[in-house]
Amino acid sequence: MPGTNLTREEAQRRARLLTVDSYEIDLDLSGAREGGTYRSVTTVRFDSAEDGAETFIDLVAPAVHQVTLNGKALDVAAVFRDSRIKLKHLRQGRNELTVVADCAYTNTGEGLHKFVDPVDDQTYLYTQFEVPDARRVFASFEQPDLKATFQFTVKAPAGWTVISNSPTPEPKDDVWVFEPTPRISTYITALIVGPYHSVHSTYEKDGQVVPLGIYCRPSLAAYLDADAIFEVTRQGFDWFQEKFDYAYPFAKYDQLFVPEFNAGAMENAGAVTIRDQYVFRSKVTDAAYETRAETILHELAHMWFGDLVTMEWWNDLWLNESFATYTSIACQAAAPGSRWPQSWTTFANSMKTWAYRQDQLPSTHPIMAEIRDLDDVLVNFDGITYAKGASVLKQLVAYVGEDAFFRGVQAYFKRHAYGNTRLSDLLGALEETSGRDLRTWSKAWLETAGINILRPEISVDGQGVITSFAVRQEAPALPSGAKGEPTLRPHRIAIGLYELKDGALVRTDRVELDVDGDLTDVPQLAGKPRPAVVLLNDDDLSYAKVRLDEESLRTVTRHLGDFTESLPRALCWASAWDMTRDAELATHDYLELVLSGIDKESDIGVVQSLHRQVKLALDLYAAPERREAALTRWTEATLAHLRTAEPGSDHQLAWARAFAATARTPQQLDLLAALLEGRESIEGLVVDTELRWAFVERLAATGVYGEEEIAAEYERDRTAAGERHAATARAARPTEEAKAEAWASVVESAGSDAKAALPNAVQEAVISGFVQTDQRELLAPYTEKYFAAVKDAWESRSHEMAQQIAVGLYPALQVSQETLDATDAWLASAEPNAALRRLVLESRAGVERALKAQAADA
């Protein structure tokens, strides 16, 4: 759709011309239960730097009824096109614009999302505006540096609650009139509307009182562990206010668990929306609680970094997300009373792995990405923006020192409160407090793409004493198609020396130093006895792929589970996984390594990551002729661990899920069915709602269960989650009819009729069921169908819905040269836009990597 894609140049021109003062937004949502649209009236007051100037305001709406500029009615047909209303003949100084429109509810998780809960048949609404979707609800200058105050007035059905950025007022005749917000960006405004259930408390410290609220649908209220959520939130308030030396900047803090949410959460000022899968209906492992806590703290950190001080343009999105990620993990690791002091282990194990994967794709880009327009930013919520950025911030903290880092951050908040900044503003503050020149550091780390590899080079004499030690840094060639040159960077790293003592690997020495250039000598280690393991980047200070020398690798292969600390174990697990992905370690050797060490791994998050990685390796990286034997070996191991795990433990639940993901023989599938039907039990294992669905989905995918059993399970769980699980199970059935039906519901129905379009969460569930790793032959015909349909799907749907299809239905399981050739032919002929091209190229890179790994495994 032309005109919807704001460019950076347009935003800069508009920012030079305008200063926006205030919005008054009046929404009539009283017909939300029945209607597809609602009345939206926006009055915006702004100053123009020039007399007679021309600009535009953004709006996505089915109908615009009235546009009035400075008291004069404009011809709507002449000024409104696509997503823009043209504004001519502005006055120098104050202007006032009123726009009256009908805006549309969505079921895509963008704009004002509408959801009907099958449990109570009630309607629930919430907004999601990042990146450019406030314009779906009210007319707005949709860019982060045109901050203003926002005053919402909302008419809602009787008995509903309305929550926004400002404290919730008493309604009068079902009309809610909110106080204006402080100056904030359009994308962090919010409305959450419906008969939500709520729990309230306060955060109190030294006379400061911040009202706290937690909201969810009544059908989830029985599962809402509000006390645990408040506890994490208060720990975050304590830690952030001390570290940032700036009081929480908004009038209240609500956390709203909302349905069918596309992301983990969103940092709307004072009204954070969070996916309601974080209200756990069934038993989950501690890793899930840790992830939820990190999400809560991530969004709370954004209240300062992102909401109080906001990036000028989306090229600094990485700093927004990386800062929130880094500080949320640091808070979890250090806050008094935190349940997760080992959170840097989780970070090394999951976030860094994501970053390394993303950084080896053809779409790799500098952390500070070139964001030319909204299309660029929409596909940039990636492993570099979040995970590599946070890893590099951790490196920066090690480089300048933690105290200097937070003193700089404190100065930055005080200097730029309620304003907009660039990266240089933060780096300038950090240079002042640390005395370090960060320009060279910034150029090497933030303005270049790709990853470095660090290897130890060790010489030892006949008595086993180190005679020389150096760190070799390599800069591998960037992936084909990526822009930029390989770059050697300055790294702040620790080197850990580990010895075997009574069967345990214990750190006996540690050296911290700066590594720069291709070879860095480490004279401190000369003269020391050669240890059992030398671990570069111990404590995970820097962002680099690490390789073990031969002797260390031999020890780790036999004793990986014997490290006494979780972080070095996680670093070695991550290194082994990375070597497998890089075809340096054969898949069957990786499987043996995991099987030999996983029973000694205490960290449940690491265990669950290993489960996912082994499954992925066997499905994609195992040589086809070895795959079935390896899957059999793995499945037998999952069942053995399930039977021997401590009854009722997190490990038992994790092994039950791993077994359910891969059960294959008639006996194994019969055990799943018997556990479901109560014919068999395993001591301590509660087959609750979510675990039942995991079993049902596998039994459906293997053809043991059909429509009758799926429908019966849905009758037991007639909830939104049950609906999604049933959709997954139906799409997973191993029949041509089931695949055709799933494909049609996602790709064909929606294209012809918007009303037939699946909601975002259900579409995601169908795609998840459709793609089954042991149904390659059944799915083979869909390679051609994908390339025939993907461009139309992209152009006819909203960004979220189109991205699900482009990524989720790519024939990633068809690991062959033919798939690469088909992709290349489509890229050459289809002329996709930059965003779609990027997503397809990333998927293609996955097939190319799998081919190399399969060859290594063979």
C-alpha cells in the first residue's frame, strides 16, 4: 500500500517543521461487542516553524468523515489517501487539527485488537502500537521524536473497565475521561478495555507511593499468581531507582496480561501489556518463571530507557531493547532476594545463542542498523537488536566499569528526561564518567557486522608447564549477501583455568585482560601448570565465539557436566552447539556429548535448551541415513530420564515434554495415550491441561489420534488456549486432507475474505501444526505452493500476519539443493520488497547451513 511506509527523511523533515503540543482523543467503543468499527475523534495542537508549509498526519481508517484545520473544513476526498492526510497552508506558530473517522478493530494484534473469550463470551480489547500502529486508532504524527501529551476520553459498554497511561478515573455515564499524560511518543500510548479482572497493590519507599495493578481476563483469574508478579516488580523498582538515581517517572504502574499478543510484552508508559500465556494454567518449570520475571523487569526498565528518554529514530531501537535486556538480567542476577542469581547463565545459554545465530545470516547488520523506513524497522526486532546488543552492552560495562557505566546513565536520564536522544548522547555521558574514549569502541562494535572467533594458542614444556599463551582472534568472512567487511574488535575477556578435583571441574585461576588485534600475548599465564581446561571468555564478558584447544575439548567431552558452576557449563554447551551448527562437530557426536553430560546438568533452563537443540540437530543437521537411528536413541533416552527423574520435579516435567515431542514407536505412542487416558501413570507426573495437549498434538501428528479425539480434548478445555491447541493438532494430522485444509485456512481463505481470516494466534497455531518434521514427504508439494503464494500473502495482509506466513511456511524441512534453487529462482523473478526478501533469504540460509551440517554428519 503506497504511502504507508514512512521514510527517515520524511520523518526528519516533519520533525524540523513541527513541534507537537497535545492530543485529545475521543473514542466511542460502546458498540465493541457487535461492531467492526468505532468512532475516533482526534484534536491535535501543534506549532509550525513556517507559514504556508505543507505536511501530513498519519491515519489508517476505513472511513474519514471530517478534517478541520484551523477552523476550516477540508475536502476529505482530496486530502486523505492510503494512510495519510495532507495538511497544506499551515500557520506559523499554533495550529489545531480535528479528524473524525471510523477506525477498525483488528484480530491481528496490531492497532486495537478485539478478542472474544470462548469461556464467558465477553469481548476484550487492547492496543499495540509499536512500530507504526497508533495511526490505526487515532490520527497521529507517527514517529518517536514528535512527543506530546495525550488525553483520552473513552465511551465503553456498561460494566467494563478502561485502563490507559494515566490513572483510571471514575466513569460518568460509562464515559472515562483520563488526565493528560506527560510528554511521550505515540507508540507507547495505550488503551486496554473490557471486563478485565484486577488485583491492586502499591510500591512504597521513602515516602514515594506508586499504585500497582495487575489485570487479566476473569477466565484466567484462578491461575493469576499476583503476589509473585508484585514481588518481582518491587525488586525491579528498588534496583532500577537506585541504579538510575531517578524516581519512577509515571503516575502508576499497571501490568495487563492480554490475549493473542504478538510479542512477549510492550512497554506502554505506566500500562505494560504482556502476553497472557505468562499466566500459567498448568505446571511449568522454574525456567518459565525466570523468563517471565525477565520480561517483567525488561518492560519496567523501559519506563526510563525508552519511555522517559526515547530514541530520535528507529536506528537506535537496538539501544532501547539492548539496554532493557542487559539491565533486566543484571537486576535478576544482583537484586536482593532475587530467585535467579544465575540469570547470566540463562543469558549465555539462550540470548547469546540467538545472537550468534542471527549474526551468521545473510541479513546480519551492524548493531546500529541503517533504518531507512518503517519496513526496515519492522523486520529488525531480531537477535542483533536484542541479544547481540545486550551482549555488547555487557562488554561495554566491563570496558568502562560498572560504577562509571551507571553514573553515566544517571547523568543521561537527568539531562534528557522526556526528550529524544541519539546513541552519541549516551556514549558522551559514559565518556565523561569513565574517562574512556568510546569512538573507536563504538565504530568497531556498533557500526560493523559479524562475529569474531577466539582461540587459545598454548605452548607447554615437557613438565606440563605453560611456556607461552596467546589469544588468536579471527574475523570470519561475512555470509554471502551480507554487507560490510570482517572486523577484528577490542574484547574485554576473562580466561578461566579449571582443574579436575574429586571428579569436579573447579576454577583455580582467572585472568582478565583486553584482547585486540589478531594475536594478544598473555604473559601472566606463562610458568603456570597446564590446567585440564582453559576457557576463554569465562564469565561471558564479551561477545565472541569461543573454541577450546584439543586437550580442553577432550576433558570437556568427558566432564562437561562436572563444572561446579553453571555459567562455564553453559558456555561450553553453547560452544558445542555452535560447532554443530558450523559443521565442525558432527550431529551424532553432539548427541553423544549431550547424552553423556545432561544428567549432571542442574540448571533447568540449560536442560530445556539442550532438549530443543538436540531435537533441531536431529531433525535438520543429521545425515538423512543416520537420522532415524539417532532419533530412536534420543527418544529412548528421554523416556529413561522421564522414568528416573525425581517425581514431581521440573526435570521430570521437562523430560516428559521432550519425550512427547519425539515419541515414535507404537509402544512409545501407546504410553502417551495411556498416560492421557489414565491407564498408566508415572510417579509424580501430573498430566495436566497443557501436558495433555502436548501428548494429543504428538498423537495427532503420528496418526494415532484423529478428529474425534481432538474434538473430545477440546470439549475438556473450551478456552482460547484449547482452541489454539486443537487447531495445532488438526493441522498436524499426517493426511493430505489435513494439510490442504490447514494451508487453505492460512493462505487462501484470508486472501479472499477478511472475515474468514484467522486471528493472529490461531494462524500461528495452525502453521505450527502444519510443519511436522517427520512429514517431509507429505509436505514436499508445498514448496512450489509456497513460492506461488508468498508474495500475494505478503501484499494482502498486515505485517504480523504476513511475516508468520513468510517465515513459518517456508520449506525449511526440505533440506536440498532443489530448495535452494527454487528460492533463488523466486528471488530473481518475484521482485519482493526488501523486508520480504530479507525473511526469505534468512530462511534459505537455514537450509544451506543444514546441508553443510548433514554432509559433516555423514
